[in-house]
Amino acid sequence: MRRLLLTSAIAIAVATGAQAQDRILSLGSSVTEILFAIGAEDKVIARDLTSTYPAAAEALPDVGYVRALSPEGVLSVNADMIIAEPDAGPVETIDVLKAASIPWVTVPAGWDAAQIVEKINLIGEATGHAAEAAALAATVTAELETAATAAAEIPEDQRKRVLFIISTNGGRVMAAGSETGGNAIIELAGGGN
């Protein structure tokens, strides 16, 4: 199903002309980081509030928080393609944006090695940077395997307990729970959430 959605988005992009991938709106920090890492940063014309890495991304126009987007804010940047994390929303906004016939690519959710590599490769295909994405995916795979091997060597009684604080906005602490990117990183490093 994911491959079908990506193929449809790419087909729409090709059908709308060669410039269809020249103005990309990135919705989600992982999407933005991958776009920059595969050399597609010159195509990224705007980003969401969570996209603060690499630092150069912060110079781009900000269309708001990825989970609380307004159609007007997103449409104002005149993107030729939108690449989004699956939690972009709210649903009503996404429905309006998809109805605007802007090619839309949703990357898969997930934080394990296979899902990260899939996300990199899908973004590479969608943007015409498949070779660069394949190279990045190979590097990331090797680095994640090295990290997993090192983490596995840590004795159970020496594993650190970790609290991953996402935000302290408004005096309220938001921490990463199970089935989150923060939890995946903690476990990859050999810790316990």
C-alpha cells in the first residue's frame, strides 16, 4: 500500500511537469533531515515547526506544527510536492491539502533500522535522489548495526535508565513513552526507558 501511494505521488509529479519536484514542503523533522542528507535541500522551500535540524532548515519559512497545520499556511508556500510524516494533521487540513492536487507523499512511521532505511529510500525516489538515498541508507544501516552490537554487549545490570524529555513547554514536562522515536534511541543505545 505504501509503495502504491508513493508511486501515485510520483506519477502525479511527473504528469504535472518537470518542475514538479522543485518546490518541496517538508512536514516532519525526520523528512527534513533526510532531504538535507540526500542533497535535496535546494528543493526544500518550507518546513514545519519541528524541523530544526540541520540548522540551515531553520532559515526556511515555517508553516506551523506538523500535527496542527492550517490549509492556508501550507498552501501559502506554493509547494509542488509535500512530503509528510504520517502524523501530519489534523485530518481536515490534510483532506483540504490533498484535494488541492499537490502531489503528497507520506513516509512510513517507525524507528527501527528497516523502517528508517525504507523512509530514506522512499524520500530519495520521490525527489529524484534515489542514488544519494541508497548511499545514505547503506551508511545508516552500517552505523545502526555497529550501535546495536555495542549496546548488546552492555551487561543487563549496567544498562542506564533514561528519561527522554521532549519538551518543558508551559512548565509541563513531555517525555518519550514506549513506541516512540525517543524510546527507540534509548533502546538502541543499550538503555532502558
